[in-house]
Amino acid sequence: MRTGGRILAVLAALAGLAGCGSRPDALPLPAPAGAQAVPLATPTSAEPSCATGLQFVEGAGDAAMGLRVMSIELVNCGTQPVELNGYPQVKLLDEHWQPLDVEIVNGSGGISSSAEGFDNPPQPIVVQPGERAKTAFMWKNRHTTVDPPQVSTHVDIAASPGATFQSLMPATPGRNLHIDLGSTGRLGVRAWHL
């Protein structure tokens, strides 16, 4: 009986020690003054608004031997057909949203003759709601001076002369555009086409 009593006493002592390691539920600490709750979920970016009935989106790019070509899509996100016949109006802006002093030319403008379709003349097209039209930019990334290169990270674009300018949306949300003209200072723009 003594051995059995000792075992029970040891077990009771161990149970008491085990209870010493546990603690009651901790009370939450007060938030520091001025603290704000931070959501744990990552917010998703909403579809850009379509206040003008049009959106301009960066498409695929191509780079070979210093010649750069970037496709651009006009999305008719409105409710009415859009008639186009000509070239988009383009403003290249730097990282501070300041205009670059560059020449915007219709077609290839002598930048290169190897980009297919760049010198096709404008044709009248109609873009129905939900449909897209295309254009493209062409430039050479050549740097031949000691001046810093001309790099555009933002583009304002309008469908035609006199139309509302709006920002060209990058293909990847949250990323800036990158149009490095080097010291060439020229950007060719293709006519709208389907």
C-alpha cells in the first residue's frame, strides 16, 4: 500500500506541476494611440472606370536589334459605336508625369522599315461596344550622347485629335510602362486598325 500511495502522491504532484505551466487566457494588450487596424486580405484592384467609354491598354511588345514595338489596344467599354480614321494622339511622360521633349510621328517616320503595317494608310473603322481596335508604338533604343536617356514611364493617349486624353494602362497592374528612347527622341505611331 505504501508503494501505491507513493505513486498516487507522485502523480498528484506531477499534475500540479503541469498546471503551473499553463496560464489563463491572456488579456489583449491595448492598441497604441493612433494605431489602425490593417486588413490581412490583400485588396484586389478594381476594373478601371469607363467614364469616357474608352480604355487604352498596353499589349504585347517586341524588341530586336534596338528596335522596339509596343502594341496598344483601344477597348470600347461604352454603349455606342466609336468611329476611328487616323492616328491616336500621344504624350510621353517621365516618372514625375512631366512631358518629354520628343517627336511623335505618324507611321514609322523613318525609324525602321522592317515593322510590318506601320506605314499602312489610315482606314475608317467602327469599333462596336465590347470590341477593340489596335495601334502600336515604334522606337529605337539607341544612345549616342552624354545626356541622360529619355525614358517614358507614363503615356497619355487620345483616340483622335480633340478627344479626351487618358492614361495608357500597363499590361501588368501596378507596373509602370517603359519606353526608353535613348537619345533618338522619336516615337512612331501606327494608324488605328482592327
